[in-house]
Amino acid sequence: MKRKDENDIDLCACYEPTEPVPEEFIDPDDREPTLADTAIYITDENGVEYYCCGNTKIKITEHFAEEGKTMGELLEEMIIREAKKQP
């Protein structure tokens, strides 16, 4: 293993900007895409909804047990649980 010498040059430090780039030099189309730019929701002809992001397509479904709790009971439990978290 080589020890770092005082004369070694950090090449990464050479490329790090010391000041921000002025706005007039930034191309608005040349930026990293965000999730808001790339993610969409679509509905097919049968009414099935999908979440699409890049090459990923996920069918949106909700699953409730046949003999499980009702939506009202689930909401009530959530409200009570969150209320208990308050100081």
C-alpha cells in the first residue's frame, strides 16, 4: 500500500468548481430529470390505473381482506395511534 506523499496531487480537487456557474451559462434543458418529470399515472381502456416511471410500470391496486377491518375502523385506529404520538 502506498502512503500519501506531500507532493501527491488530488486530481478530483482539480475539477471541483470553486464558484457556482452563472445562470446565463446554464441550459434549462440540460439538467437531471426529477421524479416529478418522469413519473406519470395512466389509466387503460378497462379503467385499470398504472404508475409509470422510466421503464417501470406498476399496476395500482388496493387489497383488503374479505373479513378484515372496514375503512372506517382503519382510519379510526390510525387517528388514535397518531394522537398518542403527540406530546
